[in-house]
Amino acid sequence: MTAYIAFLRAVNVGGTGKLPMKDLVTMCEAIGFQQVKTYIASGNVIFSSMLSAKACQDLLEKALADYAGKTVGVFIRTPEQIQNLLAQNPFADKEGNRSICLFLDEPVTSALIDAVKNKRDEVLVCGEGAIYVYYGAGMADSKLLIPAAKNGTARNINTVSKLCQLGLAL
């Protein structure tokens, strides 16, 4: 069995993208995932499976599309991949709630960072399968637009760290 962490795009407990976490657990169990757990109500799920990450992603995306009636992006990483991302975090000495990891399933290049708009004091760095962003003055007042974000999903470093711990404990 391999442990996985799935980050769902645009999922929350209310409004658009509404998906109660108990429904997500039931959905994951129905498609054969084991040891299913969610963490905070923003589309984070930890599970184990004998399948590859890609096969898990395909199954979960189909189940979510059936549930929501629309495509929901799913980004799957192993706890070890997340551990590596955290180890390479260029903002490890900064506040975890002001730093995010934008997960992408496309090659992460400097061109993605060059395309950002309205950059002020934010700092962006390419990582393996992710873009790290540090919001110096905080996210609330930021006008930063990251075009690549429409193809990904972001979590703050505190959340990523906790999910890594939970995934490693499976």
C-alpha cells in the first residue's frame, strides 16, 4: 500500500464547490481507497491504495465529476514528495500562514513566475511540481494574480506540513 495526499481544487464547505468532508470520505472509500481521512474542510484527503498516483487521480476526478457535475482538479502527492517540497521550501524561516505551495501537474518553469501580475512584495520561487509564494504583507490585501493558479491548487505551508505528518503516519 502506498500513502497518498490529495489536494482538491476549489472545494469548500459552503457556496460554490460545496463538498462535505464526510461525503468525500464516503466517495474515496467507494472507489477502493483505504485509511481515508480528511483534514480541514478545504478538500484535503489522505488515503492509501495499491494503485498508482495517476490511477488514483483518475478515479477520484471521475467520482468528483459525477458528484459535482463538473470537473474538479485533483493533485496527488506521496507524503515523501511533500516532505521533499517542505525541505526545499525557500521560505522555511517565514510564517507558514503567509507562505503557500501552489501545486501544479505541469512543468514548473520561470515562465510561470514571469507571467504573474500585480506583484508587490510577494516573492515567488519554482519548486518541483509547485510554486512557492511568500506574501510578505499577508494575503488579504495582495492583488497578486498567478495565471498558472487556474491549473492548480494552493495550500499554506502550515496545512501542507500537517498533511505531510498525517500521511507519514498512515
